[in-house]
Amino acid sequence: MRRAFYGLEVLRGVDFSVAAGRITGLIGPNGAGKTTLFNVVSGLVPPDAGSIRFAGSEIGGLSPDKVSRAGLVRTFQVARGFPKLSVFQHLMLYGRDQPGESLWRAVLGSRAARDREAALAEQAWDIARFLRLDKVIDNQAVALSGGQKKLLEIGRALMAEPKLILLDEPTAGVNPTLRNEIGERLLELPKRGVSILLIEHDMGFIAELCDPVICMAEGRVLAQGSFDSVRADPQVREAYLGRRAA
């Protein structure tokens, strides 16, 4: 896959796969192209060249809503949302097949629409309990801690019933207690049929959760494998880990 901006190549032939039922880590120094990769895969930015295949189908160049409906959802490093909406309202907003998405169903208030609304509410409560957000489910998003906002970002992604979530630095700016909570919740997701591709700069977090790990630098994949094998790779140490240690 390739992508350039104003003549500068940011992705320079990135090529890797993400295994189902795993938490795959994506590491690399700032400017490696990790977030651009997420933007391209999730449909926010079209690729210039190359193929992006998901669940056996080509999704390269599709709009974000079509990528999401295919089962691939992403989160953002800075949690997004509507500050005045409650946790419950946020979760409901991101549910699939909303009754209000059809004008006639919204106006007529059909039995099917009421049943779907009830199913979404049950799903929202289940996800809130899973993420330990049920105690703050009526709180506005603006009143949540940084870690709770990260959990809510994950919850919104889960409401879309994804097969794969692209997670962009889920522990950035989070206190150690909630960092561990986020890690515990993420480890449960593959058991629920949700695979993860995770960008994170916390190497301890990557080591605890991810297998395999992929390292990017300057728009290319340098190495992939277990955390220990990637960490020991001379190219990785020079491009990323060694630079940080220095």
C-alpha cells in the first residue's frame, strides 16, 4: 500500500496481515506512518496504490461508513464524541441498524423499530458492564476521566459489532490503574470474536497484550514477529527502540 501527501511518500509499500482472534501490536517512531495507515485502512484517506483486503473482500478506497459496515472499525488517539451526551446515549448512537435511520420507521414507530431500539439498549448496557462503565452510564462524557473516555471510545466501536478494531494509543494520558483496566478489557475481546490492531508507544503494554508485533519506520515495515524477536532486531533497535533508549 502507498500514500503520498504533496509529493512526500508517507506509506511506501506497507505490506502485512492481521491474524483473526489476535491482538496485533503496531509500533514505530513518530512519523513512521502508523496513523496514516489507520486513516487509509479505515477509509478516511484513499490509498494511492495497493490493495486492502478484509474478510476476503477489497475495501481499499471505500468510504468509512462502508468499511465500518464491513466489520472494520477504528478509534482515535484523542477520544471523540459529544461532551453533553451521556455514556448511554453515546453507546446507543453508534449501534448498527438504528431505527431512526429510516424516515418511515422513525415516523411510524413500527413494532420492528421498537424491538430494535430495545435490543440496542440491551447491547449498550451489556457493553457498559463489560467495560465497567455501568456505574457512570448516565454521566455526561465531559464528566468522565481520561481513562473512562478511552473506554467509552472502545465501547462505541463495540456497538458497531466489529470483527476488527484499529485502536490508536488507547492508554495515552491514562493513569496506571485505568491503563491496567483497559488492558484487561482488551484481552477479553478476542474471546468475543473481535480482533485488534493496536498502535501504542507504551512498550510494556505492547509486551503484555500483543502477539505478533509489527514495527514500522519511514513508511515501511521493518520487522514482525513476537515482541522479543522484534525488539532484538538490529533495524528496529536503530530505528526506534535504540533511539528511544538513547
